[in-house]
Amino acid sequence: EDTEGMRRLAPSDPAVQARMKQNIPLGRWGKIEELSDAVLFLVSPAASYVTATTLVVDGGSSLVSRGSFGDL
């Protein structure tokens, strides 16, 4: 299931959505469970020594020169 943010913010046109997903290295939008897993990690004891960092959970879209919304 796509996240609430993508359901609200993404264009409703399937062709536009497909082009946006092509700009994400993993080829799809993140799932709610994947985002919540990252949050759970950060609040868990496993992250007790993690400080001053940004955990990017975007399927790799920040690694490419243009983000998912670049073609809109």
C-alpha cells in the first residue's frame, strides 16, 4: 500500500505516476511499513548511538540527479 502522502500528493494520471516511479531507483513508492520500520529503528535501542544524522527513506530517489517530481 502506498503512503497517505503519495495518495494525496501524486497526480491521479497513471501515466504520470509511472514516469515518476521510473525516477526512483527501486521503481516504486515506499510502503507505510517501510517508513514505519525506519522510525521504529530510530526510536529503538539499536539506534542509541545514532546522533545528528538524516535517515533518507526514499527508495534511492535522492541518489539521482532529479527527484520523482522533476518531470511534473
